Amino acid sequence: MRYVKLVTAAGWVLIALGCTKPQDTSSSTHSNNTGDVVTMDSLPPSMEGVHSHPSEGPHHGSLIELGNEEYHAEIVHDAESVSAYILDAAATTVVPIDSTELMINLTHDGTPEQFKLTAAPEQGDPNGKSSHFMLKDAELVSHLDDEASAAKLVVTINGTPYRADITHNHDHDGHDH
């Protein structure tokens, strides 16, 4: 009987965690099958920060995980140019790096191409570092929006090379291309 109570209590904790929105830090109240009320003021310490980054970057672009979420890249484009921003692990703050360029390796219609985005330092980036990389190339823009194209971002940060697939979410609102 003690085992059943323990399993039931664990189940209610998992349900409570699943029903709590990560960004909602207000307390929530749930009752278990014995009628006891369980109040949760926040996620347990072991759950805080787990995949808590936003769904889009600070520039309203698509996020790409680099490494084991050590960094993120944010891809933003208009009709003529593509920008990539290097972000921290939480995907909220830009991280200036000492690379002068990053690459987008792209395959479309069976043809591989390579596009070089050059450093375009933002105001506040230290001298010799950049958090922003850019390329004016309408062809690259069209290929990034093409579902049949496969694109990878290649960047070196602090001597460590990172490669990640570039995917573009066309299902979000309020985003112009």
C-alpha cells in the first residue's frame, strides 16, 4: 500500500510539472487523490533552466542550438540579406566572438554551395570581435526559404568548431520575409 501511495504521489508531481508553464512563476495548486492540496511556488531546482530558452531570438529570428546548448545562433533575413547572431546558452544575449566569418553550407537541387557571412560588429561588441555576421545575397535567402534545401551553419567559437542544421519555422506570426 505504501508503494501505491508513493507512485501516486510521484504521478501527481509529474502532472503538476507538466501542467505548469515554464514562464509562469506564480504558485499553482493541485489536489491529489487523497484530497490533500499541493502548492508549487516554482519548479524544483533540478528542473529550473531546463530548455528554458525562448522560441525565437532577440531579433525575432529562428534559433539554432550550437553544441550541447553551449551557444545558440539566430538566423534573421529579409528579401536581400541574411544575418546570423551568436547568442549565449539561454539564447537571450549576444556573444561577441573573435571569428571574422561563418559559413552556411547549403545543398539545393543536388548542388552544394557555400556562403560566407562576414563579421558586422554591433555597437557594444569589443574591438576585434563580433556577435553579428551578414551577407547580402538574395539567392541564399531564397534557398533558406526553400523546403527542399538543406542548410548547415558552421562557426568556430573560442577554438571549438560548431555545425548545426538551419531550419526555418514558417508557422509563426508577425514575421516578414
